[in-house]
Amino acid sequence: MGIEQKDKTMANIFKVLGEPHRIEILRILYHARRELTCSEVSAQLNLSKSTVSYHFRAMRLAGLTHTRQVAQTKYLSINETVFERFLPGFLTTL
């Protein structure tokens, strides 16, 4: 990855992380240390499932999370490789 592409990736990551609910979602995922469903996260944040799903999508598209679907249920987890590469130490501050 060239420096220009790396800069674009970093800018996109910062844009996605500029939304406080997404930081809260990452904190919940980090401390859970397991995959969580949209329902589990929405219950902890007292947000609708559709709102949490919207944030899940934005984070997935930025490469910050992994999504695994089983039937109608989506499981979300942190893509720690991306954080280690672009924001080392960030997750431990949550």
C-alpha cells in the first residue's frame, strides 16, 4: 500500500470513528472479547437495532470490524489487524 492510499485509509478510519456511538460500540466489543449481535449491542446502548446496524455497516466498510452472518443473525467483532496497523494501542484506551 502506497503512502497516498494509506493516508486515504487513515482519513476514512478517522471519519468513521468521528461518531461517538461507534466508539461506544467498539468499547463494548473490545471488553466483551467475543462476537456480539446487533441486538446485544443495541440493548447495551439503548439504541434501536436499525441504528446499531447502520453503525455496524459503516465500521465494516472502513475495515474496522468483521461481520459474520448465520441465517438472519449478524455477528460483529473487531478487526484487530487494522487497528494494530493504523492505530496501534487505540483499543487498549477503550
